Amino acid sequence: MSNPCVKCGKERLDGKTWEGKVGASVVTYTLTVCPDPECQKQVDKGIADRRAKTASLLKAKEEAKLAREKLLAAA
């Protein structure tokens, strides 16, 4: 199965494999990495940026929800 890097297009390599339990099933996880370390750093930074943005949006959504609830409770 082909698994190219999203940044440079080189074929990704298996970096780390571990097993975890999900309910009664055992799931094998495999972390794939780009063979070019500099490219992998850029990909990791992009992923971290997206996660931070998502966390920020979720926090803003929760704060807006609490503000609406507080406004409705005061009315």
C-alpha cells in the first residue's frame, strides 16, 4: 500500500508501532514518518498548529456557550 509524505511525496516509513486495547479488542497502531528529518519537522509543526487552532476554537465555543447560558439565567 502506498503512503506518500504529504509535504515532499517520498514514501513514508514505519516509525513506531504499539498495541492498545479498545473495549475487548487489541488494536495495533503504527506511526509513520517521512524519511527526510527536516520534512518531518515541518509536517509535525503543521500538525501541532492545526491541533492548537482546533483547541482554541473549541475553547472559544465553550466560552460562548457559557456566556449564553449566563445571559439566559440572568433574564
